[in-house]
Amino acid sequence: DQQVKQNSPSLSVQEGRISILNCDYTNSMFDYFLWYKKYPAEGPTFLISISSIKDKNEDGRFTVFLNKSAKHLSLHIVPSQPGDSAVYFCAASANSNYQLIWGAGTKLIIKP
Amino acid sequence: GVTQSPTHLIKTRGQQVTLRCSSQSGHNTVSWYQQALGQGPQFIFQYYREEENGRGNFPPRFSGLQFPNDSSELNVNALELDDSALYLCASSLGGVPDTQYFGPGTRLTVL
């Protein structure tokens, strides 16, 4: 039972354009969501988070949107840069217990 | 940063394995994850100030230790083929995910 789903295994975007990565969840108890970025041979790196009391959080080029009614969140990267090429994971936790449930990841490729 | 050893490990079914992690200095919490090929990390357990503080859906043959010197261990007994995966440790302040720093992982292969 996949509680967090990233339905696109990969995404290719032109440098300078917007990258939109999507994540769906099924557990309505999730109240905290995070995005991580992973380069090959490295551990995941925290990017940005959002609490369920908000619907948007911004940090520089990265913005996360949360649609609770649709149980959907998305990560927008504007503008996309070559260094953004990586695997992106969304993760969620319920009741602030910090036991994260992760999606399978989306590989983002930024084309020059 | 967070370091893990060894980088790669090959074991046979039924054996026991110990994986090691050195946390970010000052972090009091360490979490361990299993990442199978093509999947996201799965939470195994978390240690806070040397006590287990939360466990995912993993059997008791997965156990851990956290030491006062910023180091920790993941032990797996009676290895099974399905235990083949990348094992990640992450240290943090009080388990807060935003403060979580991951190591590069240990790739375990069980034959």
C-alpha cells in the first residue's frame, strides 16, 4: 500500500524553464510534507517543507504547493538549472511523529 | 557531515551484519532507512539519546545502538535475500526532518 506516490519516474526540462514535480498521498492524517534531492552516491538532502496548515511555501527558486482536498503536492523549480538534475523525493509524516513515508522518487533531467 | 561505513558489503543468507554511522556533531537523534532499488527510503527506526524512539514495520532482527560519541550501529541478524538494499543513516536535532542530514549509505548485497 503506497501511501505516497510519485507517478512520474522521470522528467526532462529545458534549462531556464519551470520544473514541476508532483506527489500524491492517500493518508489524510499526514500533516507535514518534505521534498528531498538526491545526487548519485550521496544521501538525500533536505530541500523544502510544508505544514498542512499552509498551502504554499517558498525558498528561493523552490516553491511547494499543497492541495489538501486533492491530497496532492507539487514542487516548482524556477528557473531550472543544470545542477538541479537529480532524483527528487517527496516524504510525509503524520501527527508530527517524524516517521517519514517516502515516495519512489522522480529523476529530473535539465537539458542545456 | 554524516559518514557511513563500509561503503559496500556482500554477505550470504543467514549471516549477521553491522553497519556504522557517524552523526553530525551536536545531533542527538539518528534515524536509519532501508532503500530498495527503485524505491524511496523506508524508515527502520530512530534513536534519541541512546534509546529507541520509534520503529517502522521491520522485524526484531533489525536492531540498533546509539553511542554518546556521535556514532551508531544498525545490526541485522539472519540475513535474507530481500535485505539487499542501500542503508541510509540520518542525524538530526530531536528527529526534526528539516534538520536531518543523511550519510551516503551502505550498499548491502545478500547472496
